[in-house]
Amino acid sequence: MAVLVARALAEADVWQPAAEFGRALASAPEHGFALPELPETLHPVALVQNDRSDPSAPATLRLRGPPEARFHLLLAAAKEPAQKFGRIEIALADDDVFRRELGDPRLAASFDARGEATIALAPDQAAGARFAVLVVLHDLLLASTDLSVRGVAGPIELR
């Protein structure tokens, strides 16, 4: 919230930040509205698929992010055209797989106290899914997706 207020004041020429802080404010949308000085940036967001040497085994994804933060895993058959969520771009197509899996509660959870989580995709979830994106959420329950999305990782190819 403070980042958005500071940006608004600077853009309205009501307040001018120091040059270094001004650069950080200008790039805030690209970093989920986090500034390098904030503790949340110490928790990088990552999405990695476990070894797929056995194609019959379910796809298992390892996720990292801020401890106990909420996240949602998004699946789609394609990664283009990407979707815009406010100023944040999610590199997944709004296709049949995306719409089918968007409300699946098995793909929404929280990281543990170490900032880790694992999701094994069930066969019905993986059916048709080719790409995955991890979206880490703020605890703020706001209508603006610019404020609700804390970080994004991916897309990664599932096959």
C-alpha cells in the first residue's frame, strides 16, 4: 500500500523521492509492488518440476515462496497469448484447461514455515495441461489484482 501511495504522490509531483528510491518505485510493478528493501523480496518465488524420467509417474511440482504465504498454481494447455491481471502479466493462455483448473482447490494452498510446498498433479488435473505458473498472493483481500498478486514464477513446461 505504501508503495502505491508513494508512486501516486511522485507521479502527481506532490513529493519527489531520492533518485535511488524513485528508480525502485518506477520498477515496483515489475516486482509485484515490492521494493528491494522490503523483507518479502528475501523470499524468491520458484516453481520446479521433479525429475520426469518415469513418464507414468504423476507430475510433481516443488514450490518456494514467502513462508506461510498463500499461492495458486495455474495450469493451461498453452502459454500464449498471455493474460494481463492489472499490470501483471501471467504467461498462460485462457484456454479450456486454464478455465477447468482455475477453481480447483487442490491447486490453492499455503507454503509451510520454511516457504516450501509440493503438489503432485492428479491425472485429471494433468489431462491436457502443458504449462504451469505459480502465483503467490498477498494476504490482502482486495479487488485489485495488482495488489493481490505478490509474485509470479513460470511458466514451466510439464511435458
